[in-house]
Amino acid sequence: MKRKNNWTCFLLILAGLVVGGLIGNVFPADSWINYGQTFGLSSPVVLDLGIICLTFGMSIKITVASLIGIVIGIVVYRFL
């Protein structure tokens, strides 16, 4: 019996997100597969300390294509 690794599952889910993003880019922007929601900061937060200036920002876009990619990654993990 093989012991499954959590890092393998995490990497397969990330790979599924990337593949889902690539699938979404193939289709037109107004297609149902690119329907989704964007979360995060609309503009970056800037922290200026005089000596150093730090900029923080993050945005995540979840679409139908990325959800399909996540499901594919989980299915592949189950068969490993």
C-alpha cells in the first residue's frame, strides 16, 4: 500500500489551476467557461518607510475553467 503525500496533492491542484487557466485562454472572453469572480486588492497597498518602499498586492481569479482544472488534478491524485 502506497502512502500518498499531501505535497503531491497540492502540486496537482496547482497544475490543474494552470491547465484550467490555459483552457480558459483558448476560449473567447465572453464564453461560459471564463465566467468567474475576482478576489483580492483592487489597487496595491504601498508602505513607504523612507529607506525602503514595500508594495503589497494580490488578486485571484476563479473561473469555471480553473474549477475544472482543480477537479482534474484531484482525479489524477486519486488514481496515483
